[in-house]
Amino acid sequence: MGSNSNRSLPAYFEAAIPVPVKRLTSPGFVFHRGRGVCPLRTLSGFLGHLARYRHSLGLIENEIREAEPDLIINFLEPLMGLYNLFRPHRIPVIAVGHQFMLGHPEFVRIPRRSIQHWAMRRYIDLVGARSIKLALSFYPARDLPHRALIVSPPLLREGIGALLPQPGDFLLIYLLNPGYVADILQWSRDHPRIPIHCFCDRPGAPEEESLTFSLTLHRLNGTRFLEMMARSRAVICTAGFETVSEAAYLGKPLLLVPVEQHVEQHLNALDAEHAGIAIHDTRFRLSRVLEPGVPVPGSAFRRWVDRGPALVEHVIERAVHGFPPRFEKEAPLTPEPVAACH
């Protein structure tokens, strides 16, 4: 598991993985005041830890030698992509992530962020180097065999299919960064009659804390969060792919507020809106998700997600038993033209 000083590893992650989890130092975003991405500090942090990343590559190599695996599954760890490039091996690798949809012609584009979009594409190319790329998507799209790219439904946590969605009276919020709590607090004071439960990463904070009569903060807890999601009136979150997919699977109205300067989250929000499962905003104007006409994800999305396990099993079987990925040639390192999304 790749980790860094800017993001703690949730306790429920290790609890859900029934094997020893080893950590290695990996690149990550640096956030300004717990809100938006700070590009310069992120870049300087990367350059300042190059020696640690080289050490992490050595740890990966040692693990592969000891385990002698038939298959490696990479959940978007950039160091695994670097390892594939600089320490070639014959073990098949499946790289899994929604971000691989950036290379798909049916994915949304942001014309005014063309440089950021190009940089994100180059990063994703690195992560998926010499790998079969499983591109998780909100909707079906064609596979791209010449890029070793297979489009897959979202992969949701075990047990979500057993939850019974119910129309509740409270809003459920997930925040990637605690810097947005002040925005939620202000809205709660302006709308004291609407109960709000907000989950966010706050190391050292109490498990549960009431900020106002109607606003309660929670530390991250995967099981409790899903149970409350099933009973919520609507869900508001920063535009992380997994949370959006879970709420859509449970048929909840969704408002997405992408993290500032985080191009991936802006693309996720546009893509979810394009798929008809959410609306998005640049601020936490929670009233929007309570207005008439907000889309409610239906049975079609649920059927698409339910196809995921069988598809993934098929891809794994083909990879282990000789599925020959065809890797495209390296793309030229020049910004590419982008089209407006419709």
C-alpha cells in the first residue's frame, strides 16, 4: 500500500484486507489549508523524496521475488508503473482505475484545463505502463484493444448489494479534505432544520462530534458510512469515483463539489453529470440537491455495476492464462487538442 505524510490510511482499509499490509513511501498530492491541491508543493515534495521512492521500488522487487505471483493487480500505484518500465519482468499486470478513462475518446474534456488534462494523461500513462488497463466507468463504453484498455463497471465494496435503500431525512456528506468543514458549518447555521452527517479524514478527532444542533461530524468509518448512505435523503461529496458510484448504486440524489485545483475530480464531476447520475457545483450549496429535477440514478446503473464481478473474473483469467496485451507506442510529449464536452 502506497502512503505518504499527506494522507492517513483509514483503519477500515486494513480491517477489510485479510492479509498483512506493508506500506511503502509513494507520491501524493499536497493540499493548501486542507482544501485545494497545491501544484508547486506537490512537485517539490515529489523531488524531495526521490531517494525514498527508489527504496520503495526495491521493496516492490523483493516482494515479487518472494511471492513469485502469477498476476499483479495495481490499484493506481505510480511506483508499480515505474517498476514495469525500469525493471522489466514477465508477470502480467492489471492496473485498475477510473482514471484510465482519460485515454478513452468517449470521456469528457475540459477545454480551459487542457494543460492539466495533458499532464494527467501523462501520469496515467506512467501508472499503466506495460499493463492491462481496467478502466472503471460510470457507463458502458467500447474497449480499446490496441491500448490494452478494457472498460469495466465500478467495483464496489462487498456488502453494498445487501443494503436496502430508504428515503431518509438527513443529508450525508463525505469530504476528501477537512478544510471544507467551515463551508458546511455555515450552511448548517443558515438551514438549522435540516440534519447533516459529515464524514471526513480528521486524525486525532473524536469518533463523533456535534458542531451545531443539526450538524454532526464523523471520523471515517466505512461500514457506518455505507449504512447511513442507504438511509440518507441525498449525498454530497467531493468527486471521488468510489463514493459517487456507491451513492448512485443506492439510488441517492448526488451533488458533487470537486476539490480545488484537482483536475481529476473536476473530470469525475463532469463525467457523472454527463452520465445522468449527479449534478455538480464549485461550492457547497447544499440546497441544490434538494431542488426539483435533480437526477436520481435508476436501475440501469445498478445493472451495469452488477456486471462488474463477472467481467473482472474474465479479465483475470485471460491475463493469467496468456491474454496478450498490445501496448501502444509512447505518445509524443506535447499537449493534445481537446474538445468541449456536451
